[in-house]
Amino acid sequence: MAEELTPETPEETETEEQAIKQRKNGLYPGVSDELAENMKSGWADTELTGLAPIAQADKTAARRAALSARFPGERLVIPAGNLKTRSNDTEYAFRASTEYAYLTGDQTQDGVLVLEPTADGHEATIYLLPRSNRENGEFWLDGQGELWVGRRHSLAEAEQLLGVPAKDVRELAEALKEATGPVRAVRGHDAGIEAALTDKVTAERDEELRIFLSEARLVKDAFEIAELEKACASTARGFEDVVKVLDKAEATSERYIEGTFFLRARVEGNDIGYGSIAAAGPHACTLHWVRNDGPVRSGDLLLLDAGVETTELYTADITRTLPINGRYSDIQRKIYDAVYEAQEAGIAAVKPGASYRDFHDAAQRVLAEKLVEWGLVEGPVERVLELGLQRRWTLHGTGHMLGMDVHDCAAARTEKYVNTTLEPGMCLTVEPGLYFQADDLTVPEEYRGIGVRIEDDILVTEDGNRNLSEALPRRAEEVEAWMAALKG
């Protein structure tokens, strides 16, 4: 990795103009006046014209219109966020805030969407970093200049693509300081913008904005559904990739599984939608096992919980529990079939007009029945459910909303989420599980260290539901046949 030019003095400059001046005055090694002058000229004009709007431009416009209608007469500020330092002078890969990307379709760092109130609604403006300045040397002397990190769209290009007037974001903070009237902002992404609004916003008002944007995503539009379908299709191919290399994983560790799936996510999407869980053997009993550094052994189960995030930032969230050697043992099959039966009951409960909690209750009832049947907990089943005794081995809820965030719509109010009625266009996961910890002395030894979860992404339709991840088999015998075919 190339090292950026660094100043010979440790003193920090107050403004970018001062920084550029210092560079031109020779405070950066190897930058002579002649070189600085030479770098100003001889560059072709690369401005792009006639760009077609992004595929979701009409959808983002409709989302902004709904936002405008909800908060008339108020200035609304939605930042994309800034780069975050990983270590020293390296940064984490940037991922725009969900709220910003949802309303604009843009994913560039430092961007800010501002809705200015007007007499008949709002005027939207997107504030972005313009092309790097070649006259002052920014494009090659600054660590975020285009010769270091790549070309970005000009403001004129951004307007064509996004369908929103674009201005220089470096002028926004000062303008916001001078602004009057009520303001709401999405917090937690851009400290500079928040500082400019310190005396203009309140936590309560900002939270109302965040809640609205979370609840707006509960019902997906056609573009979003297509993206979720794409995410599930890529994720299914990622699972196939993993099955094909299980022998290599046995020779290394869970990291081989994690890395194999990550390759598919990067080739076909933006990234993984969350940290992949590649949990082999007793690690499957740890719900969020993301260390992925354990052994992969024949005869054990692999719980793989992973999802591809598309280039438009919609993620799948799928789990399969696979026999590493291709065949479930009798006890593994017994537990797996119980979870499968619970998932079938949960999926059947997903339909328009049903309570959101119905699918969880249906799955939990099946698992409680199995635990009573196996003698692991004293019945009757109604007693077990009333006291929540099954939770020692089921642990978590049976699903959640899915979309741009793996746990989407998380800021929605209880009455709009867990106490709501399902509608067509909602997408959620159904993911029951049974987990028998390796040190659980309340169960027979043969159960210990076995964890099983099966998870699919379910779209509520007009007449029921559709399993977006149905390309991956779920029945035990179908899983075994699928793995055998992939391994050749």
C-alpha cells in the first residue's frame, strides 16, 4: 500500500486552503514549485454527459415526497457518514447510512441530503464532494484526492444520476449554522454536521425522524423486492461454494468457509450484509459466533448463517445447518427435523392479516412439544410456553424484518413492528433453532454440542407468502442429496 505524502511539521493546519498552501510551499517532500505547476495541466476533460438516472430514481423521489409530507415546514438533514479510522492512517470500507442511501440511492462518503421547507413542501438538495481540484493540487496531494482513491462524480453528473440538485458539501456546515426555523437530523453519522446543528435540534425531534424513516421501510416496493431476490440468489450460490470446499475447510478452519462465502459476496454484491457465522461443531450453539477460527471436523454439523449484500445495499439473511461429511447422524437428524418442523409451522403463519408474532408463536409451540416429547422439560406444553421454559434451548426470537439492514426497521415503534399486522411487501426471516450447549448437564450427553438453526427470507404476498431463499434445500434428505451432487 502506497504511503501518502506527509508534512515535515507535526503542526495541524486549520483549513484545507492552509494545508494546500503548506504543500505548495515545500512542506511535503519532493514537491517543488516546478512539479506543482506541472501537475496542474495536461489532463483530459473527463466530464460525463447524458447520464441515465439510477434504476431507483423514481422510488427515491417517492420516498422523499413521503418524508416531506410527514414533516412540513421543517428542515431535514440526512447524512451519509464519514470514513472511520481502522488503524493509524487506514480506514474501514465506507458504507453509507441506510437512511441516506434509502432516500437518495447514493453511497458516497460525506454526502448529506437536505430537504429545505418551501410553501408547498420541500426542495431537496444533495451535498457532495465535487471532483478534486487540479488547480490547487488537491487531487494528488490530498489523501482523499482522486489520484489516491479514484475518480468521483462531478456535481453535474450526480444531478443527472440522482435526479436531485447537487452542491458542494464543504459549504454546508456553515450554511446550517446560519439557518433558522425547525430542524431535524439523523444522528450518529457525521459529527461535523451535528456540530453545526447543536443549538437547532433536539434528541426527541431527531428520534421522531429516525423512527419515521425506519417505519417507512417496513413495506418494500418493487425495486426493493427485486434487490432482496438478487441477494438471496447470490447467497444461495455462496452456500454452494462452501459445500464444494468443505474438504479444504476440514484441513484448515472455519475461516476457509468464511472466506469462501466472502468471495461470492464481493464478486456479486457490495459486501456481506453482516459478519458471517461459520460455526462448526459446538460453536453452533453460540448464536453470534463470528470468530470463525475453530476446527471443521467430519461428523460434526456446520451452522452457516450468512448473507450477500447487493450493490444497492439490500441483504439476504439465510442459515443452513449442514452435516460436514454429507450425512446427518441419527441424533443430528432428530434435532434437525424438529427445527425443520418448527420452521414449517412458522412460515405457514406468515400471511397478510396475521399478527407479526404469529410465526414466532407457531414455531415455539412445535419446539416446546418436541422438548416435552423428548423428556427434556416437564409438560404440559401450555405450561412450558407460559413459563418460557423452552427458551433454555431455543434462546432467541424466531425472526425479524429484513431489508437494507439485516435487522431492518429496528427503530420502528412496537405498535408498528412486533405488535403490527402483516402486510403484502413486508419481508422477514423465519429462523427457529435448538441449541444444546456442550456443558448442559440437563440433557443427555448425545445432545450436547449440537446446535441447529434453519433460516429463510419470507416475503408477505397478497395471498400468503413466498420464500425468497427457496433455492436452498431445507428437508434433511434434500440437503444430503444437494451436498452429494455438489461434491460430485
